[in-house]
Amino acid sequence: TGTCSRKKMLSSFTHPPLVPNLYEFLSSLVVHTDGWIYYQSSFYFISSEMKSWAESRRYCTERGADLISINNREEQDFVKSISGNNAVWIGLTDSELEGRWKWVDGSTLTPGFWSPGEPNSYTGNEDCALSYISYGYDYSCDSVCKWICEMSILHIVLH
């Protein structure tokens, strides 16, 4: 196991029809509450501690969230803005089938997500993904890194 380092990295939600104005208003805001940040129909939590990918995911799911699934360039830029220069675990893995990367929420991987040359399974066992400075990198799932949880506003409304 290792820790997150820059060393290796450097070598269709729609708004509810009854409240479109509220949705548009909330979507335009970035709101902080109890460590969670609201942005475009979801709440996000960025950790200050470091855990493996599985431990990070467990932390999120125990709170009704999951590791973030990055569905577009705007969300990818948002991740960069809240993570700063930290590499963070995201909800993308090819642990079920090598080379078939899947988001934990089942959404499709966006073209242009990976850093050039990635994924490369550099150490031979890199089945989880990190986001670092706007790009994705495959990394060993046992390494310890910070992470970002994502919770859809629908989860809060429906529960």
C-alpha cells in the first residue's frame, strides 16, 4: 500500500417539474452546510483525512452518499476547485473487469476524462481512480488518499 502522491501522476439529472425556479436558483449557488457543499443538484463532501478507496467509499455510503461520479466537464472543474492540489478518490473502478471502467452510480464515463497516457495500470494493480488537477488517473485501491462524496439532492428530498 502507499499514499497518494503526485509522483506517478506527474511521470441525466433533470429538475423536478413542479419546482423549476427553485431548482435553477439552487443550482446557481454553491452553499456550504456542515462540511457539505451544494453545487448543481448534489451535495459534496471533501475529506481532510486519508483512506483506501474501499474505506473512502464506505465512509460515503454510511452517510447516504457515494464516491463522486463525474458526469461532465463542469463537475470535473468543480472537483478541481474544491480539491485544490490534492489527488482525491472518485467513484470510478475497473475492479469487476480489467479495462472496463465504471462509475459507482452506473453513469457513462465521459470522453476526455483521463490524463494523457491513462489509465495505464503503471504498478500492475491499479483498479481505482483518482482525480488530480482536472484529470483521472488509475491508482492502487489500497493506497490512502483523500476523497469526495456526492449525494444527490433527490436522496435528501426522498428520505
